Amino acid sequence: MTKRENLLSDLREIQQNEYRLENQEKLMEYGDLMLEHIGDPDPELRDILIYRTFYHWILEKEYFSKNQLLGILKIAQDKNHLFYKIGNKNDDSIFTRAFSVLLIALILAYHKKNTFINQNLFFEVKDNLLKYYKNERDLRGYTEKNGWADGISHAADAFDELIACEEGSREIYLEVLEVIKKMLSNESQIFKEEEDERISNIVFRMVKVNLLTETELINWLESFAEFQKPDTNREKRTARINLKNFSRSLYFRLLHSEVKSKPRLKETLIRSEKKLNSFIRN
């Protein structure tokens, strides 16, 4: 059997054993192999086995030491993982990038509870996440042949974990808002796999724990007006629809939550949706 076939078999057994690892000496052996195959085109190995095993071993069982996680984090951000063939579209390289950024989200979630990333490394992770979002060109969510790619949603999860860390700052939150607006207003992909919901998690957290003032968030939402109807071309229409759907997602997230009323913010979202909705005629 090949290393890949052995990994597939072993991870199936580990999953059946509720992710218990009897031989802890093999932890990093498996960790290295999972990193090597993190973007495997087979959705069972990539998503069902490797990602879920990382999830349980990092957050549930906390098998990895902090030093081991630092090593994994370094690899996850390198040119063979987060930036593997960055700029390519519609090929299998997206799976490596998308599941590397999801692994980074897991490590940030662990850091949030068990601080171990120093400030310089935290800023490096932040910069790499921003760079990834600015440069990812393969915006597919679900692929019929190979299952979930979903790099845009996975990176949104990483941003959500990033801003929840105590190292966050107003400058970082504003940088994140800028890059997610750029992604929502991309000119090629109307998102259809609920990416707007995953991205709205980021802004909802900012609202819920007052990371930014209501006025700062309102100013950001009002900047969507540059894409308001009527559309001048197909690209503008794509951006308008994504921003409209995001406005709706965030509005209803606030409506269904226990967050204090925030009437100005809700009113701004209603106005934003109206400006972006070509089916509303005044």
C-alpha cells in the first residue's frame, strides 16, 4: 500500500475509534502526512478524515503541544499550502489552499483559548490571511466531482477567529472589513453556497462585542452604494448581488440575535439592501 492508502485506512480506523490515538508517538507522523495530503482531491480523505481529525486533535482532545501547533501553523501558511499555485482557477490546487486556511482557523481557535502565538506571528498570520483573500481567484464553493472547495467561506472562518483573539485592534478590524468588501464585490462570482452567511459571522462578531463603533460599521455599509443599481455592466451586477445578499444575511442575523437593538445599523442595512435591489422601484 502507498503512504496515502495507509493514511486513508488509518484515519478511517481513528475516526471509528472516536479520534482516540493509542500511540501518541505517531501523532506528528500523522500530522505531517495529513499536511502532505490536506488538499487531496478525494473529499473523503481531505474533508471527512483529515480536516475532522485535525479538528478533534486540536480543539477537542488537544493532542498537539503548542510547539507542534506552531510548526503546523508555519507549514499551513507556506507556498505549498495557503499559497499553493495561488491565482489558479478551476483546478485541484484550490483544495490545498482552502483546507490550509481552514486549518489556520482551527489553530487560531485554539490560540483564543490557550494563548501561544506571539504578537509578531499573530501579525504575520493576519497579513497572510489578508494576502490570501486578495489573491484567491478560484471562488468555487461546491464542486460536483470533488466536493467542497469553499476557500472563501473557510477564510471567512479564519477571519472570524482572528478578530476574536485578544491581539486584535481597530486597525485589524478595518483591514478585515476592507478585504471582505473587496471579495463580496468581486466581478466574476455570484456566491451561491451561503458564503454571505459565513462572511456575515465576521461583522456580526464586531457588532456583538463592540469591536468597532456603530458609526464605523455604518460608514462601511454605506460605501456599498458605489455598486447600487442600475448596473452598468455584468461585473457590476455580480458585485451588487453579492453585497445585497450579504446585507440581508447580516440584517437577519441581527434580527434573530440577542444583540441590543442597534436601530441605526439595522436601518442602514435596510437602506443598503434597497439601493442594491433592482426589483424595488420607487
